[in-house]
Amino acid sequence: MRFMIVCMAAVMAGSGLAAAPVRASEPQQAVTAPSARQLALTRRYIDLMMSDQLEDVVREIMGDEAGRDSTVPEEDRQFMVELTTDLLTDLIPQMINELVPVYAATYTETELEALVAFYDTEMGRSIAAKSIQVMPEENRVMMSMMPQLLDKMAARMCQHYGCGPGELETLRSEMRAGAGFDSSPASAPPPKPASR
């Protein structure tokens, strides 16, 4: 389950479909429904950001995440990678349909025109494709940092709640185990070097 969540986050972040930015410099205004042109431009922008490489990248990320659990037999691991990849790939059109009005309401028509104009160029398409290609490495880096994050979280929780002797180590181990990581400090694999 953890690797499915990680994968969806990576798909969204790597494809440029992460949460739309809030414009801090502009005063808060009443949200108005996006125009038909904004919706059309948004769909074009998302289409330009997506890549035919996406399914292969999702499969690689899923394989990396599933491979972390050495207790799962290889046949079962392959089944779960294929099943999850298929299900996530099937959900992408629905995710896009849900995101179009969000993006259309967030970006102005002028901003959307600029995004489409850029990503419809050779340079823009190259950047979009490379954003997809780098997703497995992004995921590996993020996951390599998770044990450190969990350890710091456990320390802060113990500081806040006043853990007794030995409770910090127990909490740290339980948090790592609950997230699917070995409780030893060296459980996170180092990121793999990027292939070219």
C-alpha cells in the first residue's frame, strides 16, 4: 500500500501535475468557474506534460518499492507490480479529469497560454519527457530519506510527550517497521546513479 501512495505522488510530481501553486502575491478573490477556453488550455497543457513513457516509469517505481520487502516471493512481487501498475495506469485519465478544473481555476488564461506555448515546443517536450524519466530516481532519493525522517519524527514525538528510558528506540523501530523499513539505521538503500 505504501508503494502505491508513493507511486501516485511521484507520478503527479514528476509529470508536472503536483498541487497547483497558490499565488501569494495576488489578493484572495472569490473563486469563479473557469472558462471553456481555460478548460481546453488546461487539458492541452496536461496532455503535453504526460508521456508515453509514463507506464514504464510507473512499473519501474513499483518494482523498486515492491522489492523492498524481501519476504514476498518473486512470483507474488511480480503479480503485485503488474496489478498495481495496471490499476494506477487505468486511474490516470480519471485523475486528469479531476485535475483539469482545478488547474483551470488556478491559472489565468494568459498563464495557461504561456504553459501550452512552451510545452508545445521541442524544448518543452524534451523537458516534459525528462521530468517523467527522472521520476524513479526522485522516488529512490525520497525513499532513501524516509528512515531519517521517521527517526527525527520519533525523537520529536518523544520530546513532546516525554518518553521514558528505551521508549524512543521502541517508537523509532515501530515507526520504521510500520512504514515498511528495517529498523536498523542502514535500512535505506542509497539512490542508484542515473542511467543515461
